[in-house]
Amino acid sequence: MSSSAKPLRVLVVGCGNMGASHAIAYKTIGGFEICGIVSTGNSKVVLNERLGGGYTLYDDYKTALDETKPEAVCISTYPDTHESFAIMAFEQGCHVFMEKPIADTVEGAKRVMEAAQRADKKLVVGYILRHHPSWEKFVEIAQQLGKPLVMRMNLNQQSHGTMWTVHRNLMKSLSPIVDCGVHYIDVMCQMTRSKPLQVNAIGARLTNDIPVDNYNYGQLQIRFEDGSVGWYEAGWGPMMSETAFFVKDVIGPDGCVSIVAKNAGAAGKSDNVDSHTKTESLRVHRAKLDKNDQFTEADTWIDMQDEPDHQELCNREQRYFLKAIRENLDLTDHMQDAVNSLQIAFACDESVRTGQPVML
């Protein structure tokens, strides 16, 4: 990748937690030039100040797209705008980086992928854990434990203040097991490399602060073709428990591997976005026994001292976006994985609402 190449003009759309982090990445890593910042509220003013000021601010996305004529668009808005915003960008000949999920329906996600292919432009979806060396290691070790795998994961968030506002807004269009679950469904699919066959899911509405047809707690179970099984649990809100809110554990015939985040997994951290990606250490246990049925080797700890923080992970995502554009990477599998994980998540959502298992 040539460092002398002309920077890509990027329009930043959505200035909340993720949008601001991506904008900081564009300012930090080189290769990009922010040509405008879009949000419906005051967050664009706050972000402009954080970036040192001087950027053109817009309330309306289409106006910004028409006036700035960007080469790339970064979409970090609420999920119900993802499909229309991405398709508009592709129709104007832009590359798109967008936060997950790719859309708020499976059909919409497919339309976004088709629009990217039709325009012959890059679409990178923000699966942040794919850029995390510790999570890559976690997946790699899980793949060495034999088959079938048992995958146990959750992320419950005792949210309050501005984070509870964000969660309430998200739940106007999606449940936690769809919005958050796509990350961990994607991880399970990487670990098994097997076809998911069936999902079962349950959910509960624990607050009147969200739409009557949604729920703020959910748990999903997936059965794979190779016999592997996985569960994921997500709950949002001020009522959530912080006991065992951070479980990341995979078991196979040959042993198990667990993320042990002693600090990030401690009480009071469930609402901190930095703690959601931290691993700190991996504990690897081998199941092999000697003739007396005693373990032949002690558990090993892999210490993740140099793991990137949340901002550095966003920097890495944007370096990948730049590389995909500059080097014309084939993102077919990347896009298909984003559609597949969303399809599985929505099948889980259907299972919650119908009370029935869903065959995939």
C-alpha cells in the first residue's frame, strides 16, 4: 500500500461511540481525509471539537452525500438506517464501512450486498473481534480442541445514563440477541466452520421503557451440522446482574479454552465499552489423562499483555478498509459472513417470538 497515494475522502455518518472512534481513526492513521460529519443531533458538534474543529457539519445525510461527493462513507447510525444509507452511498459510487448489523432485516442485508457488487465497491462490516489478536487466538485454539465443540458466551450490560439511552434507541428496531449476538454467532461459525442447522431462543421484556413487541433479555442456542452446540446470552438495562456477565468459554473432546478477563469481567465494568473486547488472558486446559486418570499436563495461561484498546481496534478496522480499497481485496466471503450471522440472529429472534425452534 503506497503511503504517497492520495487520501480517500470519507464522509462520517453517525457520531456516537463507534462513529466518533472511526472518525478519530481516520484522523490518526493516514490514508483518509474527512470531508464532512453527519448527525441529526448535537453529537457532530462535539465530535468536530474532539477532532480539532474545521469540519463541515450536516444534519441531513443525502445533502452531505450530494455536496461533499465522498469516495467512502462510514455509517455508524442506528440499524434501521443502515440499508438505505449504504445503498445510497453505493449508487453514488462510494465504498462503505458500516457498523454491524448490515441491515435490520435479512432481505435488507442481501440488498446491501447486491448493491455493493453492482457498484463494484467495497463493503466492510464492523466485526471488531475479527481484528483482535486475542480473539483470533481464541478461535485458533478452539479449532484445535476436536469436534464437536460446546461454545458458551454472553455479554450482559447493566446499562444506565447515556448507555441506557443508546440501548433503548437500539431496541426500537432490534433486540440485544440480534444487535449484539451477530458478533458471537460469527465467532461460533469461525470456530466450527460447520453449517448451523437449528436455533432455539428465549427472551423476556424486563422494562416498560422499550416497545411492547421487543425484549431486553435473550438467550439463543445453535446446533451445527458437525454436532457442535453453542449458546449466547445478552441483556441490557439498569436491572441486569453483573454476576457472570462476561463468559467466553469453549469446550471440545481434547480440552477447553476460556477468556479470563479478571479486570474487565469485574463488577462495575459491564457498561464500559472497552471491557467488551478485552481478553487479558486465555486459559487452556488439556483433557488427556494418564493410566491413573490424572491429567498429564497443567493448564497453561496465555497472557495478552499487548492487546489493543477499543480505539486501536477501530484503527485496525479502518486500516483494513483502506487496504481492501487500495489492494482491491475480494470481500465476497466477508459480506456473506455478515449476511449469514444476521440470518441466524433473526432466526433466533423468530424463535423468541414464536416459542418454537427454527430450522435453518
